[in-house]
Amino acid sequence: MTAEIEFRGHFRATALGMLQPGNWYLGFRCQACHETFAVLDDLTGTGEIEPMGAGVFEVACPVCSAANRYQAGDMLVFQSATAQAGQDVEPNR
Ligand SMILES: [Zn+2]
């Protein structure tokens, strides 16, 4: 069963600097360098989570430092392959 998580409003988020390989995260693909970075732990721990809502995240990419705005609907769910913040991943959505 997929859990839904709804974001409303404006969030000033900080990208996670270190990831736990094998863990699931919610994040975005950087608009500038196209690396994927995480902003939140997937609380289900399984990747079976569906971000939704009209929320907007303002967050700086940990790889290239570009600060941009991202829609909750563009949020990616991915399993980290490495401990690095920026990585090329296959999101499950
Ligand atoms: Zn970037």
C-alpha cells in the first residue's frame, strides 16, 4: 500500500548532506546540474510513498549550490545507492 504525503505552503528546505546507502529518500533533480539530491527521509522506509500537494520547496542543491524552487509534485522518491548527496538514480516515480 502506498502512503500519501501532502505538502502545502512554502518550505525552505536544506538538502541532506550525507545519505545512508540503501535507504529511501524524497528529493529533487537539480534544475541546474541535474543531479538528484534528498531533502527528506522516506518515513515509510520502503519507497512506497507518493508526494503530492501544491507545496513549494526552496532548496539549494548540495552539488552545485544553485538555489531553486521545486514543486511538491516534482518530488522524486529514490533509494540511495551511495552516501553522496548528488547521484544519478532511477526514481520509482
Ligand atoms: Zn545542482
